[in-house]
Amino acid sequence: MHPGGENRSQVDESGYFLPIYQPLTQTKEILDQVTSESYDRLVAILEQFPTAKITLHINACLTQTISGTSREASGYERA
């Protein structure tokens, strides 16, 4: 039960704010680990709840790194 008493078995309609960050100098090994342990899990959860609303705060260097350096390891493709 949600602290307010109502059942929150579905995604809260207000959405969630998710900040994700990796430094520009992050090693490929660490980035691949973070991708498999966090980012891949996040994508899997969002696929289970296609109407979920999120605000993703991600820095530009991380989007460039994911779309380049770790794309092969993570399965992410450039949009």
C-alpha cells in the first residue's frame, strides 16, 4: 500500500524524475557494468509499463558514449 492508503499497483501518473550520470572519463569496463546493471534494467521495466511517464535527466556526453563506445555491449542503437 502507498503511504496515502491507496493501492499503487500501477505506475503513478505524475511520472518519475530519473537523473543518470557518468563522467566523460569513465572507463568502458565501468560503463558497460553500469549499463548492464542499471540502464538495461531501466529499459526492461519501461518496456513492461509502456504508458509510464518519466523525465530522464542525462548529460550529453553520456548519450554520446552510450551510442558509441558501449553500443555493442549494451545493445543500444543510435536513434
